[in-house]
Amino acid sequence: MSPALPLATPGQSLDLLQDLIRYAQALPAVRTGVVHPCDAVSLAAALEAKTLGLVDPVLIAPRGKLEAVARQERLTLEGIEIADVPHSHAAAAKGAELAAAGEVQALMKGSLHTDELMSAILPSSAGLRTKRRVSHCFLMQVPTYPRAFIITDAAINIAPDLSAKADIVRNAIDLAVILGAKSPKVALLAAVETVSPHMQATMDAAILCKMADRGQITGGVLDGPLAFDNAISSEAAKIKGISSAVAGQADILVAPDLESANMLAKQLEYLGNAHSAGIVVGAKVPVVLTSRADPKQSRLASCAIASILARHYRECPP
């Protein structure tokens, strides 16, 4: 019997990352372009993801660099497909090319910079864009909150305008639903819970809620603006007199900008003992963006999300 999708039973799991890996292991391995894995951490992660049956990797990098890292770390490249390219920029371009041609169904960042990889994916000429804005989602679990949740966007859109925020919300809702959530609750974060013309985040939140009321954003329940305490604590919302179907039950936290989302995610990880996995959505293939500081389990769980998404995209292209 296949395991349940990781978000199908809120509050039941004690180890979200392992749940993601276990679920993805029941699926066929996804052919994944691993872009420039020329350091010990990224190469070892790709090879372990293969060993666990999460990915069927194509290593896109200078062959000499790969072999040098493998020798130094006592890793074997036997049986692994390598697309030999001269440097990291060419690796990013080749990864985008393979994904656009359908030769890989997911991409995974190696030891190059995020900007270098995304600059090869985002142009319309790359053939990987959809009608949506591309955005990043962190799937997180903390000991003090009764459900796994998504934080977005912490890696791609620096200062999103209203249109970009609408797509960020749509992407996060789609991801939550694919992972098993039913009608996910979306908290649109700001510093306060009242609408103020002097705080753009509150204005955007109010408009996004009205867009949901009019059917322009579907699949989830939106509320905002909500301060962070109101979004994650029904008691805090009650004290402030906020009546909300989202407060204290948020499945998705939408931050006003990349800086606030990134700081929130990292604070939860380093001070709140959060487990996290990340994925880029909104393109034709999922993109695993990992940091050099990410623990191994987070990297593997991110591969697991990519595997789950890639399978869904085969049946329902984005």
C-alpha cells in the first residue's frame, strides 16, 4: 500500500522530510538534470538521491571537475550519465535545454550560484516559462506548530508587485494541493492586521483576498493582512478580535517580499528547529534550489518534492 501524500493528514506526521522521501520512493525515479555539482556536498547529494531511488541523474558539468571531486570524496560515477560542458554557465544553459526538450523532467542546482541557474531558466527563449510567474516555496515543519506549512517566496522574487504576488499565491496553493492538502488556508502576512494606505503589504493582501472572492485565485482560502502572530495563533487572533478561517490554521504563509520570507524561514530553521525542503514552481519543470548550508535530509526531501511534482506535471502539464 502506497503511503499517503505528505500533507494529506495535517498534524499526524512527526517527520515531514522522511514522509516526503518515503512517498517519492514509491514513484519511478525522475530523470533530473543536476547542474554543475562540482563540490562534495552537491555531488554526494545527487548520488544519494539516486541511491534512494528519487532521481535518475544527468550530471551536467565539466567531466574533469566531477571526476576530481569524486576521487577526493571517494564517490563513484560508474553508470552515471554525464553531459560534459566547459563551465558553470554552459551547464546552466545545457540544463535548461535538456528540460525544454523533455530529456529531463526536473532540474537540481549544484555548486553554481542561484542567479546563474535561474538566468538560464527564466528567459522566454528557454522554453520553460508558463503563464505563471516563477516562485519558490519552502515546505516547513516546526515542533511548536501542529501542521506542516509553506513559506513563500524566499528565493526568487525580490519585491513582487500585486500581479506577481497573485501568482506566488497560486503556485503555493497548487503545490500544497499536489502534496495532499485540501483547500489550503493562505495567510497574507504584513506587520499589522488592518488595511493601511501607508503600508503596501496590507493593501496587496486586501486586494488578493478580493481577487479570491471573485474567483481570480482559486483552490484555497485566503485571509489578510494578518500579522505573523495572528496567522499562526488562533489565541492571538481572538485577543485582537479577528474572526478568521485562516488564523491559527495557516497552511501557507505569504510574505510581503523576499527578504522577510527568507529571514522568516531561516529564523525558524536555526532558532526554531524547523525541518525544511524547498522547490521552485511555476516553470514547466520543478527546480531544486539548495543552499550549501542545507542539511542532507533537506536536500533529499527537496528532491522528493521534485519527484512528486514531476509525476503530477506528466499528467497535468503546468
